[in-house]
Amino acid sequence: MSLIDFRVEKTAEILVNHSTCFKKGERALIVADWQARPLVLELYKKLIQKGASEVLVHFDVDEQVISRSYNEFGEIYLKNASAGQIKDYPKIADYIVANVDCWYRIYAQSNTRGFSNLDPKIISLRSKTVHPLIEKRVLKTRWVIANFPTEAGAQEAGMSLSEYETHVFSAVNDVDWKRTFKSQEKLRKLVDKTKKVKVVDKDTDLSFSIAGRVAVNCAGEFNMPDGEVFTSVVEDSTEGFITYSFPAIYMGKEFHNVQLEFKKGKVVKATADKGENDLNKILDVDSGGRTIGEFGIGNNYSIKIFTKDILFDEKIGGSIHLALGSGYKETKSKNESALHWDMIKDLRKNGELYFDGKLVQKNGKRLV
């Protein structure tokens, strides 16, 4: 792809001026996979032109050592690090996060299955170690996550590279994000005043409380693309069962036909057609791993297909997602965990969503 591709330039401009509202004199950190270099160069240029005091660029390795995207450094670390190293808090990364104003993470998959054969227990332990750092970064910096299209991502999506480039860039560049924010305010206010949620579909009958929690309108400030409204779930309130038609994906592993059964807020039974043992190992990372931390409603109806990329898939209009593990403090979540695993439920065929006993969405279409 040409470095002067106008789509790359526009994406960089949106990340700097809309997502993070970068200001003159501030410091930034860009963490990226190597294949994202064209976008990183444009992003770097925009930040310098805005008057950045300092811009650090890290390729291939981020402050977590592991991320949702495979990289060779992460593989080497997780395969060779001792138990002591896995549990050692990253102090240098902590210092960097403490001294930057804006944090940009650009994913560019080179191998979507690179972590598939790693022991999920090791990944979970490292996630637990770095979780305080991630929380610090979320609370301390203005941050945004974005994608750069690659052959690996295109293959996962079942597209040619040119088709996938159009899919990725259009979802970011062809949206009026300020208008999106305004249009989602009605939904946010509705979620904010709702006490009980019920989800009904084939092999799904799940209910939970969101009473007293705070809903958030997402329009490109932290994720790009965006288009969702989310909140947290009262930790001991979830009852019933849910079956996911889309694969649940974690660190390159796919779990098909995942079914979760809840009692008093906890997953008491977790099954999958493949990888059931690993599924339960991941959920057992800590005491909060089997509790829902986030309830989100996908509201981007321009994203219509599942591409095995959570950044896009959780925004699919007519879907919902429930994240097992940590919730966001801004929503008044009390659940703490090293895990935050979004699983997406497609409600566009026969699904029903109820707020306080009232049907608010049927077959993916909003009724209110």
C-alpha cells in the first residue's frame, strides 16, 4: 500500500484530532505491529505537526508483552520466561505510561493464530501481572486502539486484501463521529435508566441487573471504529444461560458454540464444541473471571459481518456483547479481574432484548 494513500492520512487525522484531541506540547506513545508502519508514519507526522513535545514509537512489543495480536517478541517471551519473570511487574513500561499524555495502539495482524498453542494458564498469569498497568494506562492517558489492514486479517474475514482495506478504512473514515455520538445519546439514556435486562434467543434465556450503573456512549474516543453503548452488570445478578453463535476468540484460540450457565452472577458451567478445558482455564484466572464485567450493545449498522476481530465485531448493529472479567470503573463496575473477554451474541435472526420487561429490540432492530 502506498504511504500517501489518502485513507491512511485520514485515519491518522481522526485518531489525533477526534479520538485523543491531541494538544500542542503533549507527549505520546505509539505502540504498533510492524505491518502498521504506513499508518504509524502518518500518525507520527500528524503528532509532530500538532506540536508534540515528544513521540515514542514501539514496534512489535507493547507494555503488556502480550496483546490480542500475535507478535514474535510476545511468543519468545511467553515460551521462554520463567515463572518469576511472568510475575515480574514491568516497571519501565509503568514509567513510560506515567509520563505520556496520549497512547495509540495500532494492530496489524501478521499471524492471527500465533499464540494458539501457548498454555492459556501462562497467558492468564501474565495478564494478571500487567493488569494494574493497563488500568493505569486507561485512567491516566487519553488512548485509542485502531487496526491497519493486513493479509492475515483479510484471510480471517474471508476477503481479498483490497476488499478488507475497504472494510477497515470505510468503517473509520466514512462516519461522522460527532453525529454518531448525538444519535446514540437516546440509547445511552435508555440504558442508564434501565434496571433489569433480559436476553432471549435460541438456547438463550439470560437476565441480569444494571440498576445503579452508568452507561457510556462510545463514538470513536477509545476504539476506532466504534459505535456502541455499554455499561456494567450488578455482579451477583446474572441468572440463566446464553449460547454464542459467533466463535469466542481469545489470544488466537477459537471456541465454537460456547454456552455459559450462570447462577448468582457466576459462570457455574462453561462448555464449547472445541477447547472446553482451555475455556475453563481462562475463566479460572482469578475470582472475577467468571463474572460479567461489561454489557454492550452494538450500534454500528454499517458493520454487518463477523470478521473475527473484536474491534469491529462487538460494534455490529443488532448484536450485544458480554465481557467476562473486569468491568470499567466509569460504569461503577465492582468486578476486578485480569480477564476481559468480550463474547458477541448475534440477535439479528430470532433474538429479543428486554429492558424492565419491555421488548426494546427484536431481530436486531431497535423498537424504541
